[in-house]
Amino acid sequence: VKDLVKKLDSYIEDTPHFLRELEELQNEPIPSGVFPVTIDVVGLYSNIPQDEGIAYFREALNSRTDQTVSTNFLITLLTLVLSLNVFVFNGELFRQAYGTAMGTKIAPNYAGLFMGGFEKFVFASDRGKEFAKHIYKQFYRRYIDDGFLFWQGTVEQLEQFVSFINSLHPTIKVTCSYDATEREVSFLDVFVRIENCRITTDLYTKPTSVVQ
């Protein structure tokens, strides 16, 4: 399903891919009211309801042109991975009944397809479409559970947008980071800033990253 994840409109593979996407906007002046925003999904892997995750996964599989390997067979394999994950905590054995394990190879693509479906759900409603009008040039990109966008609206409207997203699902919740005054934010390994009406980027290193 890797290729199916890559077809998502918001898909970001890594930092170089993100920088290439930014190039679309770096040759034009950015209006004064626009500022960069990051959106983080809280505990995505452990908060995806398995029935919803499987449904979005099935929908993506059904969109394949080559279905030599049947969707039902792949869904059976996915269900086994989701339902038979066993781990030890405090000396006791547990079987994971909700979400997906972070260590499984399918987890990033499973989570990516789920978020692709969830994003469509967010922006399909009338209110979601209204909020989408404040995303500058519709520039919204996502790396698994980390989203990035340029917001052309007030801080209050942005906070309302986040509250709207958090009202849609019982377990999928998001937080956002921004600095509407300095117009800068970090995303992946990149520090994005808008200055003199232009987008500039620099290497971002987390404060906890220590070079010996």
C-alpha cells in the first residue's frame, strides 16, 4: 500500500520532499496575514479505532488498478496484525485491542491511509470547507501524524478550526503550534519563516539533540 499512501494529496515522504513542495511558494510574495502552522495528532497509532482504520484501508485497496492479490486477503492479513499483537507490561501479558502497534511495518502506511480518509471527512462538511478557505493556496501537507499548513486568517479562526477538528472524533485529537507575530514554526528538520514577504527555511535541531 505504499504507493496508495503516496497518492494522498497531503503526502510528505521526508524533509527533502517537504522542501521541494515549498518551492511552489518560494518565488512569490506572501501576504502579510499569512503564517505557518503545524498540526500534531496526539498518539495517532494507539488511537485509531480498528474498524475505522480497516474501512479506510479497504477503500484504498479497492482503488487499485491491479488487484491480483485480493482486497479481502490483504484485509485478513491486516486484521491479524492488528488483533494479535501481544506485549508485556509490568510482568503481565496483554493483547492490544485498540489502535496499532508502533513497531509493526504496516503501522505508518495504515496510519497514513486512515489520516487520508479522516482529512477527507474533515473538509467534506460545510464548516470544514469554510475553514479550508483560510489555508493559503490550499497548502496543507502531512508526514504521518504531523501536518503543516499556511494559515490566512486570524488566530481566533485557527483555534476554532482546531476545536472543530477535535469535535469530530472521540479519540483523534490534534494540537497546533504557531507564532503569528514572528511568523515562524518548525516542521520535521526544517525551520520555516516568512520574512520580507518571502518563505525562508533553515535547518531545525531539537533542543534535546546534543552533538558530542
